[in-house]
Amino acid sequence: MKEKMKIRQKTILVTGGAGFIGSALIKKLVKKNYYIINIDKLGYASDLRNLHSIKKYKNYKFIKANISNSNKLKNIFKKYTPQYVINCAAGSHVDRSIKSSEDFIKSNIIGTYNLLECIRISMTNNKFYQKNKFQL
């Protein structure tokens, strides 16, 4: 009798998952056969109530983190080894960016750079990524 091979569930990392677009996306993806890691700093545009209906799903994990924190991101990538990354973490309110552009630079530029750098490091150091071709 042949042993059944255990198929690794694909992991999707979603940033900004407590925002309007991110939460809608996560609610769709969590019903598929994916393991969803939701990273959100819970800023002005975030609302975890958007995800109340899925918070107990076994294939869903919320992590409060800011993508501008590269060490935290590296640890998350190392622990969960996502095959897909969807970046919904971005400040988009023009009036807020005029009053204080620093938060937008940290999230939209530094945060995106940190994500790309974590992906690059993961692809270079992890045989799973090299073998299965990471999707961006």
C-alpha cells in the first residue's frame, strides 16, 4: 500500500490585511486551501472587525507588525516561508500625507523595500523557494 504524500499547504502573506481591500481579499483566500498570514500595524485605516468572521479559522494567522520593521519581517518570513506575498499595506489618504509625509514614506517606500528584501533573502537562502519558484 502506498503512503499518501503530505502536500504542503501554500502560504500567502498579506500585508495591510485589516484594511478595506486587504480584509476583503483575505476573506476570499481563507476559504481556499491556503494558509493566510495577515500582517497589519493596525493604523488609521485598519479595522480587525472586518475579519471577525474568520479569526478562528485554522488556516488564518494575524500578526500585528509594521512592514517598516525589517527585523520583524525577516523573522516572519523565516518562520512561515510564504510562497506568495500580496502587499496591501499602503497609506493612501492624500490629506494625511500632506500633513505628515514620514508615515507614508515608511510604509509605502521603506516597507515595500523591506518586503522585497525579505523575498530576495528567502529566495537565495531557502531550497524550498529555489525548487518551487516563489511567486510575486
